Amino acid sequence: QVQLVESGGGLVQAGGSLRLSCAASGSIIKTTIVSWYRQAPGKPREKVASLSDTGATTYYADSVKGRFTISRDNSRKALYLQMDNLRPEDTGVYYCNVRGEYWGQGTQVTVSA
């Protein structure tokens, strides 16, 4: 059983930055695709970024391209999402996902105008 624990969310003004972290139990995070999703109130969950198993390929939603960066630290079994130039529309609960199968509990990000 894989357990994922997100942290790093909070309240920030527009234009600010946050760095989300996702700590994983076990080593699966090192060798599989990992992703960040978010869910805004009243909206479906959407993928914002993903990183391939080798780290060679990344995906970013158009709405976050150039502002968000996904990364992984295998030595720490951790996944990160650096979020810069945040906008109010980035507000939501952010979840890490491993292999499309395992989810964390989510961390709230609120961006004020």
C-alpha cells in the first residue's frame, strides 16, 4: 500500500509562489509516472502536471505552463510542484498521484487577488 502525504499549501497573494511537496512511502515514486492534480470548488479534478518514470518527459496544462514546475527527488522519495506567479484561478485543493492509482489527501492552495 502506497501512502502519499502532501504539504506546502496555504494562502498567498496573486503573483506569489508556493512549493508543494508530496512524501511517499515505499520506492514506487522513483520508477513510475507521477502527477499533480487540482480541484477547484464546483469543478472536476484536473491534471496540472506530470513527470514520466525516467524524468525525461513532462506534461503541463496550458493554464500553468511557464509558471509551474514538477520535479522529483528519488533520494527523498518525494514529489514537488513549484508554483510561481500564482493567480486567483489557481485556487483549489492540490493532490499528488502516483501511477494513476494512488492519491494523497490533498493540500489547499488559496490565491487572493
